[in-house]
Amino acid sequence: MVRIGIVILQDQPWRQSERRWRRAEEWGFDHAWTYDHIGWRTLVDGPWFDAVPTLTAAALVTSEMRLGTLVASPNFRHPVPFAREVTALDDISAGRLLLGVGAGGTGFDSAVLGEPELTPKNRFDRYAEFVELLDLLLREDHVTWRGAHYAAVDARNLPGCVQRPRVPLIMAANGPRGLRLVAKHAQGWVTTGGVPGASLSPPSGAELRAQQEAWWATVEELSRRLDDALDGAGRERGSLDRYLTLDSAPVFSMSSVDAFAEAHGRAAELGFTDVITHWPRADSWYAGDEAVLEEVAARFLTPRVTS
């Protein structure tokens, strides 16, 4: 059975957003996520709230659903303070945290701090070091590290994570080096596929269908490449969870119940253990009708009994 997760963007004040997190738990979503960005695409000029306090608040109004970052990156996170935030989130959520991490792109997050733009190779090198050090900080106490991008001097981690030996790393990767890094460190792999996906004005008709099929072909190919990376690392192919972000496709999975059903089924056929959709917004990115979300929840999820 493919588990289903949902992204709830942090573009509303908590007094409005809280309802969504509570409903996601009640409807029976297996996991709920939020973006870990300082600002995101065209929403950068609108309301936007940080992922860590948002997930902290979500942990306090839910009790069973897992919670995660989609995804934290080295663009503005340093492993030492971030490890402390992760440890606190894991504690507050009673061991429900899923730590999604990725290399970070070239958008607002990479420019807002005034740092020089990195080449793709340097971005990946930074990501690899970020993961190596974060993994160490979450598992061990008294960590000292001197690397090309980060340093730590006798960093402490007590009491450590609730989940042992640390919170699960759900790592984003599409390229060969990234997939090898996943095979080395991750408990889960998350992918957006290999073709630019959802846009504000997607094409229609035959062109849209062709783009959709091309996207699914890249998803299938990336899954095969992950198998090869796991084989090379001596890991069982079923030893990690596989998460597919459905809305990286040209068709928004919440555009209709049939669209979600098709995407969910195809992900299952390709061996994904988990799919992730987005809470429909009133306009712009992921624009849709909450009535579709309610119908999808009723059809595909098992409601939780709440006290």
C-alpha cells in the first residue's frame, strides 16, 4: 500500500494554517510536509513563514501523522545549529520527524545571503559535506570537524534524537553522485523526476499528455538508477523508502480525483512506497479546489479517530 503525504505551504498565518494540519491528521494522511525555504519562487513577495516553528506548531496539534521538511538545504542551513533544531523537533513530535534534505537550487535562497553563486559541482560538494556532518552531529556527541564548507568545534548533541540512531534522512537526488550519496546515508529517497514539472500555465491537450508521459519516463529511469546505486553500495533495494513528489509532473495531482488516482497508481507500479501531493491553493502555484482534496481523502485514506 502506497503511503500518501501532503505539503502544506507556510504562506498563511498559523491561525489560518492550523486548520489544514489538523484536517490532514484527521483525514489520515501518513505524513505532512512544508518547504524549507526563506522564500519560494513567485511567492517570495507574499506572506511566508519559517519551516522549523511551523513544524513545531504542527507537532503540537497532531499526534500520529509524521512531519517533514521538503527539503532542508545548505543554501542557508548550517549543520551545527540545524542539528539542534532537528533534535528539538524530533523531541516535540515524539519521534515523528522525517528530515528531508537536498542540495539547494539557485533561486532566492541561494542569493539572499549575498554569497557567490556556486557551480553545480560545488553545490553538490557542499551538499555531500552537509549530509556527512549533519549525520554525525545527530548520532554522536563532541563532534569536531574541519571541511571545505563547514566547521564544528566540540559540538554537543545530548540528548540526541528520539529516533535512533537519528531521525530518518529522506534525501533528494537525481544525478549519479547524489544517488550514491543516498545509497550511503539515507533511509528514504525523494525525487521530483527529471523533467521540469508543474508551471503556472501548463499546456493542454496532446502536448500536455506528451510532457506527462516524458516525466513518468524519467521517474522510471531514475528509479532504475537508484537500484544500481543501492547494488553498488551493497544495500538491498527495498532497504529504503521511495517518495515521489507527484506535483513535479506537468499535471497537478489535485486537479481532479481521476488525476490523483492515475498518479498514485503509476507510482505504485514503479515501486514507490510513498507519494506526496500539495494542499490546493486559491491561485498561483498548486491552484485547485479543496473539494477535490476532500474527495481524494475520503477515497484513498483511512480517517483517524480523534479525541
